[in-house]
Amino acid sequence: MFKRILFPGLLAALLLQCRPSTRQKNEVRADSSLATITDNADTNIAISAVTVDSFEFNFVTEKLFPQLVKLPSGDSFKLQLPKGFLITPAAQINSRLRFMAKGPDGRLFATDMNDLSDNKKGKVLIFDGWNEARKQFDTVHTYLRNLHNPNQIAFYEGYMYVAETHGLSRYAYQAGDNLATDTGQIIARFPDYGLSYKYGGWHLTRSLAFYNDKLYVSVGSSCNACTEAETNRAVILEMNPDGSNSHVFAKGLRNAVGMRFIGNRLWVTGMGRDLLGPDKPEDLFQEITRGGYYGWPFYFQYRQRIYADENFADSSRPPEVKEPPKALVGFQAHTAPLGFDFFNSFEHPALNDAVLVCLHGSTSVWRQRGYEVVRLEKNGSYSSFISGFLTGKIAPDRHGRPCDILQNDTRSFYLTDDLKGVLYYVWRE
């Protein structure tokens, strides 16, 4: 069950800069029938310590073992994880559960985009009342509702920030609140017309991250491959926490959905354009720097090489267009990488100082691409860490689409599935 896909490069380039990250009404009762049955096969783990410029970390090769998962909705299937890890559904909301964040009071928040349409039925949810014995949340609060495709939230200096398709809002937050106490303030607006939305594109999600008293927002392109007429599409914006002084931080990013600072460096996941064939371009995990240009739509990456897109050979080019840097990791085409996390001080060698990435999977199910959680490896490759969400080539064979991942503590993490609306809890034995 172990899979390794090799690419040149060094994960050490990422890890060298990593530091620990700082991390009532309208209630719905969480289902209490969740269950996990584990396999008792023996483990096979090889550990080797590697030192790069006095930063030491472990690389691990392990077998994956099956665990039977039963959802409250009735679906039953097996997921494969490394021996020593257990997984169980901690809640199921039966709609499009997306990105997570911990509140200042330590509670778990997540966005709910409702479904695949361009809609204003989205929510911000709070998972509350953790039951350690059952590994479940007893209650799900709806903190905000009637939102326009909310993809991500963040907390900063007494506010909750909510990224919707049309704009970025912030709400005053008091620890322990189960319902928003104000109507919010829109501090930035983004294009929300001409989307031609179908099956997850072009592109409704807005992602955000804070670093050094600045706010960063990713705004995807309006198309699969085109020269944008507006300067605030296919970019990452930088602004002050109140939305002032907004300007373009980086360009040429078709849709950087996963976005996170690791140490003082900004990393994103990105999806390559369609209609260039079944295996190219690669989807990417890459570092973003100020003023950088990252290729779309004039260039793409395939097998750690940069190619010019011949469809744009005769197109006029903005002055910043040049051959982009190679990404640290290139994922197989159509795997659709989304959320990721860097695991710091985790009490298991398979995850200590490691990066896990959610591969959401191709909407063309027959491709059998993605639908798993992978771990980045030392040489720029990646390997399966949680697999089994896809068991065939047609839509009924899909049991989940991994969306976001968040370390909870030194022994556990959360994983969202936006196909069946499941919040998974994963922990070491």
C-alpha cells in the first residue's frame, strides 16, 4: 500500500526555516454512532536521522494498514494509515466542510460552503463539547450563516476574518461566543462576476493568512487559462489587518487555495491548468516571495521542468512575465492539492517535522487521481499517508475528498472532507 513518487529537490529547503506556529444558539447535535475498527497487523517502520545545517529531523518509511470507518450516513469503507495511527469521524454535517482554524479560546472552527454551486448559504461552524471517550464533538454551533462561499477563516487581534468570494469581512470575537454578536465589516472586495463556475472552478475560493502584522489573501483566476483584464485575479494580495494599503504581493498563480506561513516563509498549493493532457501540468507545492511571478498562464511545470505554454506563444505579455522558479514539489496532474500543515513536535517519527497535504482529487473520477493525504519527503517526493477515499472509477466509489488538515496537539490532528461533510480525528496510539 506504500506509494512513492520521486522528484528532485530538498524538503530541507522548507524545514530549515520552520518554527513552531502559534496556534448557543443554532445548535445541531453531533451523531453518536460513529465508530472505528482497527487492524492488528504488525508495523514496519524504518527511521533515519538526517542533519542539515544543524537542523535535525527524521524521515520515515512505513507500511499502511487498513482501518474500517463507518459514517453516520451509512457509508462504510476502509482507510489505510501508518501503523500507530487511528482515525475516526468526529462529526458529520453532510455539506461542504472546508478549512479549519483554532479560536483564541481553543475551540475548533470550520467553514461550510454548503455545496458546489455559487451560493450564499455558507456557514462558519464551531465544533464544541469534545468527548474524549468517544473521540467526537457533542455539539456543532452555527456561528455565522448566509455567507457567499466561505472558504477560510482566521483570528487576529480580537477579530474573526472570513474570506468569501466577493470580499473579506471581520467580526469582533469574544472567547466563548457561540453566535456572532455584530454584523461584521467588509474590509476588502474581490471580483465575483464572470465566474462560469462548474465542478469547482473558476474560482470561488478566497484563502488568507497572517504574518508579521500583515494579511495575505489569495484570489484565483477567472478562467482556466487566459490573460486577465483585472490586476486582482490570479494573485496573492498583501494588506494591513484593517484592509488598508492593499497591493499585489505575487502574480501568476492560477488558484493558490492552500496558503500558510511556515516559519517566515509563505507556502501555497496550486492547481495547474486543464486541457493540456492527462499528465501535465503538475499541481504544485511552492514557496511564494514578494514580487514573484509564478507562471500562469504563460508557463507550467512538468517533471521538475518549466515549459512555455504554446497556446500563449503569440499573446502580449505584462512586463513581469518571465520563466518562473521550479516548485519544491510537483504533484501528479489533476490531484488538486488543497490544505496542508507543518507538524511541529509531534510525538511520532512519521509526523515530527513533517508536512501533510490534502489531495482533493480530480472531478473526473475515472482518472483515479488524488483522494488521499500525502506526506512530503526529503528529496521533493511525496508518499501516501492516508488513502482509501476512492475505491473505483465512478462517483459512487468516492467516500470523501480531503480538503484541509490541522495539527491539534503533539499526538493528534483534524482532517476535513468536503464531499460528505466529515470532520475526521486522527491520533497516535
